[in-house]
Amino acid sequence: MIEVRRVSVTYPGGVRALVEVDAAFSPGEFVVIVGLSGAGKSTLLRTLNGLVRPSAGDVLLFGESVVQASPARLRALRRDVGMIFQTFHLVRRATVLHNVLAGRVGHTPPWRTLFGLWSRRDVEVAWSCLERVGLADKAYVRADRLSGGQQQRVGIARALAQEPKVLLADEPVASLDPRTARDIMQDLKRIQQDEGILTIVNLHSIELAQEFADRIIGLRDGRIVFDGPARDVTVETLAEIYGEERLGGAPGWLRPRPSAATDSHSAGSSAGEISGRTAETERGPVRR
Ligand SMILES: Nc1ncnc2c1ncn2[C@@H]1O[C@H](COP(=O)(O)OP(=O)(O)O)[C@@H](O)[C@H]1O
Ligand SMILES: [Mg+2]
């Protein structure tokens, strides 16, 4: 459905954000891309729908080259790609319903959206998307009156209103408290399972990634260092993604789940190594 072929991205100024990345994404997958800040996660997600142009290589979106597509063709391709953002990107003073209707712009002639002349079908789709995220009762509330979690649900409903084939979410829960973050991940997972939409999510939390992903892609310095089932992530994988040197003082969320390790002895000692908090509270002082 999406194919990334030896894609490199070098930004003006010379930063190599992606280096010869290869990956393929199939319908119905729930993929989480993890990595440190600056690893290239956002760049990778943005190359998938042509928002960032590869310096080398190509991306095939629904079988078509994003590099060769005309601007008009690219707009048409993007209609099938829903985006969800860390900071929601809502029109704060507009109602929830209007924010969700904005997801319909690709399906409606511009002059109609300009005057707010949404078709009956547009309005029906918007309402059903609000129902899918449990916010139908907030349709006429101003977006900025909602909690962060509710605002992100509006962001999800807007993306769904596009009736997309793919959902791309760039750090969708990074601005939310941990509990709300899990709820939003659960919403995304449920929607992906109910509707089989290919869903690709950037996260920095490996814990959430392991809980929700079918497949995890680990990025480090613009290169893929892991691509496989979430259950195959080991302590060694984490060291590759996050770097051994950083794991020494890493926060608790870097601790792999017990199931991720095969050898209990090495898992025990390594887990102590990478989780500063565990080492301090359960194993005595940690080396600095
Ligand atoms: N528009 C840009 N211009 C120049 N450098 C950029 C731009 N966007 C990102 N970068 C750089 O590219 C690298 C990867 O960034 P990014 O894809 O945002 O990583 P992540 O999302 O994993 O934090 C970083 O070094 C970042 O500073
Ligand atoms: Mg990013």
C-alpha cells in the first residue's frame, strides 16, 4: 500500500534526517515508529504523503510515485491519507462539528466549503465520525472548550471524515497526560481494528509502542535499526534504538516488558542497567 524505497532526506543546511530507508506498509497494519527526538520519525511520516520530498529514493503511495506526481495528483493522493498531529491543529474558535467537517474539504468543491455549504453527505459523515470517537454530544461546543484528550479525538474524527485509506499520527499523545495518552492509543487501535485502516503512529514512548503496536520500526540517526513484531523487541533492540550510553540514566518507560526478554538472567541484569528508576528503587544505587 505504501512502499519506501531507499529514501534519503537531507535538509538545507546538511542535516541527514533519513539515510537510505526501506520499508513497506500493508493494509490493516498498526505500525509504531519509535526513536529519540531527532531520529527522523516526523520526516519519515511526512515523506509518506509527500509533505517532505526525498533527496534520493522514492515513495510509492497506493502504487504511485510521490516524487513524480504533479502537485494536483499529489493533492488527490493525499485525500486518502488522514493526518493526526501532536498539537491537534484545530480551529480553536470553531465548533467541534466544523472542525470535523474540515476533513471533508478534499471531497467538496472549494467554493462550497468557502461558504460553508456542506452537502448532506458531508454532514452525515462528520456526525458519524464524531460518534465513532464518542463526541457527538459536543458537536456544537467550541473546540477550545474541550480537554486535551477530547481535542485529540476531534483531530481523529477530522482525519476519519476524509474516509482515508491510511492514518498517519505524529506523536498524537505527546501533549497528553499518561492516562489520556493510553485512552487515545486505545481509540486509534479500536478504529484500526474495526475498519482495517493502515495506521502508522510516531511515538517516543516504547512502553506505549509495545502495548499497542503490531509492528515496531526503530529509527536512530535517520536509519532503521529495527523493523519487526512488537514481541521481538529485546533489551538489545532498545539499546540499538536509544543508544547504550543513554540507557544508563533512562527513565522508567525505557524498561522493556518482561515478555520482551528471553533469557531471564540477562534480562534481569540488563533491565537494571537500562532503567535508572528500577535500579535505584529496587536494586540499590545506580552507577552514574
Ligand atoms: N525543516 C527542517 N529543516 C532542517 N532540519 C530539519 C527540519 N526538520 C527536521 N530537521 C532535522 O532533521 C532531523 C530529524 O528530525 P525529525 O524528523 O523531526 O525527527 P523526530 O521526529 O524523530 O524528532 C533532526 O536533526 C532535525 O533537527
Ligand atoms: Mg517528530
